[in-house]
Amino acid sequence: MSFTRKTSLVAGALYLLTFVSIPTLALYNSVLKDPGFILSSTSNTGALVGALLEVIVAFAGIGTAVVLYPVVKRQNQAFALGFVTTRLFEAAMIAIGVISVLSIVTLHQDLGAAAGPNAGALGIAGQSFVSIYNGTFLLGQTLMPGMNAVLLGYLMYRSGLVPRIIPMLGLIGGPLMISSVVGQILGINEPISLWSGIALVPIFLWELSLGLWLVFKGFKSSPLLAAASREPRIAPEYATA
């Protein structure tokens, strides 16, 4: 298997792996939606599984950028570095969100049953962590996918590494998603709204179709592939040892 085929296969698999986060909001439902969760006897299992899935998504997202970088930097290094940076920022926001959820779970496990007169303070602390999670979700898992789609979509469209209809989905959905987030920050758009839904569809199709194409088809022929395959992958001082 050639270097470029391995690259496309790994990158596509990592892209598809990011979809394991789809059940997360349902798993977090009791933690994020129930103000009395900390004082309740509800199981923590769903929240813990959701946290694990989000950690997997964070690392898979970084992996997509790192694996694709040696190829797409040949098209535009600034955009390629930008894609790596937005993936790192996305992973950082996901990590902060996971810490917030785990903090709520800790309060629920260790303090909730014995809250007594401190019940009100625990409820406020829990809602504070929920607010932090919602903020990190908005920036990390809503804004950053839009930024990723613009940066990688441009690189894939210009390079012709995949059929151009695929990056076109990202180039359409990216600005829509970014505008939706800006609208939410300014208070003119709700997280669940027609605007947000319209923005989500092309982003979802872009990431899914890209992952499937890279896994099952690989990169299309391109001068970038020849250049990337000739690039040394062993540091010069070790290569001559």
C-alpha cells in the first residue's frame, strides 16, 4: 500500500471515527437538562460514556489534521497550518467541556446525597458547569467545524484530491455554520433553529462523504501526491546514520 493510500485510509477512518460523538447529547441529557441532577439518584453511566466518546472525538479530530498535513500543505501551507490549529482548538474546547461534565458527575457522586443545607449551592455550581459546557460546545463543536470546512474544503477543492462536489459541501456549509454561531453569540439565533439546522446539514454531509471517499476510494491523481510521496519521513541526521 502506497504512502498516499495509507494517508487517505487513516485520515478517512479518523473522520468517520469523529461520528461516535453523535449519541453524546442524548447520553448527557440528564446532566445538562435536569437542574436537580446533582441531588438525584440518576445513574452517571450515560455521562461517563459520553465523556469517553468526546475524548475519542478530540483525538480523532487532531489526527485528521496531522495525517493530512503532509499532503495538503503542498497546496497551501498557511491553510494547512490553519486546519491543524483549528483542530487543536476544537480538541481543547472539547476537553474543557468534558472536564465540566466530569465535575458535575463528581458533585453528584460525592456530595449530592449528603447536600443538606448546601443543596442550593450545589445546584448553582452544577448549572455553572453546564453553562461552561454549553459555551465550549458552541465554540468547539459548532464554530470550529465551520472553520475546518472552509480551510480543508478550500485545500481539497483546489487540489482536486477528491471529487469537487465533496469540498463544495464544506465550502457552502462552513460559512453558514459560522454565521449561525455568530447569530447565537449575538442573541439573534437559537441553538436549535431553522438557521442552525440548515447550516448543519452540509457540514454533516461534507465530513461523512469525505471520510467515506478517503476510506474506500483514496485520493484522486494529483501532482501533490507525487510531491508528498517523495518527501522524506525520516529526519536527515538519522537517515544518513
